[in-house]
Amino acid sequence: MVKITMIARVTDGLPLAEGLDDDRDLQDAEFYKQQVKSLFKNLSKGQNEPSRMSIETGPYIFHYIIEGRVCYLTMCDRAYPKKLAFQYLEDLKNEFERVNGAQIETAARPYAFIKFDTFIQKTKKLYQDTRTQRNIAKLNDELYEVHQIMTRNVQEVLGVGEKLDQVSEMSSRLTSESRIYADKARDLNRQALIRKWAPVAVVLGIVFLLFWVKAKIL
């Protein structure tokens, strides 16, 4: 069965719409939704992930497609046919682009297209029962194949993002520390110059003062 459906803008991970009643019968719904948001965040970093992919997480699988800078994602039971999951996402994509395509890039607040939930719920009902004649026909449709779509584990996918975050954090820390060390080095050099030339400056000052006093007396 389809458990979660979320739509987000890939460029910045901004959530645009989702199925509002998705978590009604789902245990740990917030945990899986947080994983979805982490996936969107990874995609927004431009990690060149495939435009279609399946990601295993516990007893479920995330399936997503990316089209026109928008990611359409659903989470289903592992036993749910992969082919139906991606056709479900294709239906959502086609309607979302038709209705909201012109406003996607300018959307500035989360869930700007929350009214799309109506279409999500209607479409989800059509795909829930895999035994209906309609869905059996879709499973037998050879025009839409999903065998080449990659399947990965959620720890593997999110781990890539975490490692990149760590590298970025370490790089920022090293840059900051190198600036501190450079400032300290300049201070030490300045102090060394002062210690080196201060006695000379004092002696010269005394000499000039003596010449000045002598000149005044004479």
C-alpha cells in the first residue's frame, strides 16, 4: 500500500505538497517523514542522484522521480509492486505540472500547493488495491518498465550527505583556524620586530635629544 506521498522542489528542498492523511495508520510516521526531508535536502545539494530511484527503509521503500526540478516521492510497503508505485508518481507529476507548473519556481513558503492533496488522495485510492482490473492491466503494460531503476539503502543514501556535511564542516573549521593562526603569526612577527628595533630606536632618540640640547645651549 501507498503510505506517504510528498512533493518538493529539488533546487532548495522546499516541500510543496503532501498527502495530509498519510500518517493516520502509520507507526513512526514522523521518523519516515524526517527521512524524506533529509532525502530532499541531499537532492538539493546537487549530488547527481538518478532521476528515478527506489530506497529501502525498514519494512518500506521510498520511490521517487525527478522531473522539471520537482521531486515526487512515495513510500510503500516492500511488497507493493514497484511498477505501480512509479506509475502512481507519474500520474501525480502530470497533474501537478498541469495545474501548478507556472508557479513552482516562484513558490516561497512550504506547502504552497497543499490543495493538491485532494488529487493525491483521489489517485492514491486508485492505486491502493493491486488486484483491481485497472491495476492488473497497468502491471501487464509493457510500455512502462522499471527494471533499470536503481534500488539503494536509506543509510547509504543519507550517509553520503552526512559525509559531505562533515567534509564541508571540517573545511570551514580549517579555514577559520588558518585565519586565526595567520593573525597570531602576524602579531608574533610584529612583536619580534618591536623587540629587535626598540633598543635601537631608544638609543637614536637619546642621541638626537643630546644633539638638540647641545645645539640649544650653544
